[in-house]
Amino acid sequence: MKAMKSALKFLSIIVILAVLPFVLRAPFLTHIGVMIGLYTTLALSMNLMLRIGQISFAHGAFMGLGAYGSAVLMMRLGLPFPAAFFGAAFGVTLLAWLVGQVFLRIRGVYFVLLTFAFGEIIVLMFIEWVSLFGGSNGLAGVPRPGLFGHEIQSRDGFYLLALALAAFAYASVRALYRSELGAVITSLDENEALTRSLGIDSRQYRLLTFCFSAFLVGMSGALYGHYLTLVTPEDYGFWVPVNLVVINVIGGGSHPLGSILGALLLVPLPEFLRDAKQYQVLLYGILLIFFLLFMPNGLYGVVEKFRRGRKGAAQ
């Protein structure tokens, strides 16, 4: 019964969010909603990595591969959007499985440095392979998605796609954490020695988490490229994984809801501070220091504390 109520509550929230653009009729806010949906999915993918005690700086490259992959499959091979979209996402997942065999043998700062180097190599490939990826100028004129014979061109349509993707990512990650598999994944960071003593192959679980995280990034990157209709290397560099980590820290990495809360706070900032772009990084730094010092559990910690307070008062 409790699970049924949670599912109905979740679906109700999704329905309300889905009708908002058609009620507000504010294109700028709809654009922000699209970006929040995409970055929620990206943040949830990083949340998976944080759950196993790893920070992947390859996520910018995976996002770029999703964007370039879907664009190339449609523009060069003429594949329909669904095939290109999922083809790019599965391609990113396959690459994550291949490199994960090596990368996940190490941990800590060495894993961060290795994934950072990998990300830089992928971005350099985007720049140097001009015939396929368009070089520094990237690929312009990326086709709009087409579903059921209808081409999605409006921001409202992209908002619904981004919302559906974020809802899928949140529901999947939350269900994963609540399952026995999620318990094993969590134990990999808390006490891996104990987990391995039970006969569990920790490396395979890390690899599974890495691959699913890459799958989410690939889908988000693909939709991002089709939304902007322009894919350039500079969009998928060092700052992508940094922003995802900051979103999780400020939102609260202990629960998938923290990724949503962090995205709701941080994603709109660049849009509202376009005239003061030089202060964006400074503001990010101030927010990060503030939350680390005074709100170590992030926004989710505040929400959870408030919820428990209300529950205690009701009793």
C-alpha cells in the first residue's frame, strides 16, 4: 500500500510538471525546465558514481559522445531519431564497459585523474577528427527529434522529453538503491572489504554501476544535442563533471532527490546571470563552501529534517 501511494504521488507530480508549460506559456521558463530536466538526469548519473565512492571525470566525454553519436547517426546514416538516440546511448554504455575494465581497477584520486585524461582525449578527438565531428566548429543543423511521424520543434515538446528522461532516471536510480543490488553498491564505499569477504565480486558491481551511469549520460547528451541543434567540443569538457559533483553536494548526495534539488537551484543560475558570466564560477564556489560548512547534507538534509520535525510534531 505504501509503495502504491508513493507511485501515485510520483505520477501526480510528473503530470503537474508536464502541464506547466501549457499553463504558464513562458518560453524562457520552459527552456530552463528543459535544462533542469537534462541536468537532473546527468546529476543522477554522477550520484551513482558517488554511491560507490568514485568521481568520474569521464562524464563530460560520455555526454559529448551521446550528443555527437546521435547527431552523426541521423545526419550521416539517416537513422530515425529513436534508433539514433538509443544507439548513441548504448554505444556510450559499451565504451564505458570496455574502459571500465581498466579504470575501475584503481580508486581515489588516481581514478579521477585517469577519467579526466580519458575525457580530454575524447574532446581532442572531437576537435581533430574534422571529417566526422566538424572540428572546433562542431556539427551544426542537428536534426530535431521525430516521434510517430511528428517532428518535435517546440520547447514544450523538448520539455516533455527532458521531463520523461529525468523521471525515468530518478525512478530507476531510486528503485536501484532500494533493492538488494543497491545495498551491495552502497556497501562498496562503506566497507568493501566486508563485502568481498562475503564472496561478492565488487569489481563487477562497480562496472555495472559505471555502465548504467554512462547510459544515463549518453541519453541526456543525445537529447541535449538535438535540443540545441549544435554540438561543439567545448560543451563537453572539464566543467561538466565538476558541475555535476557540485549539484550533488549542494542538493545532497545521500538520496536521488538531492540531485533534483541541486539541479533546481544551480541550473537556472547561468541563465539568470548571462550578463555577469564572469561571476558564475565565483558564485558556485561561494555556494559550495557555504553548503560544505553549514549544510553538509545539502538541501535534501534540510528537507528531511523539516519532514521529520513535522512528523514528530504530529505524533
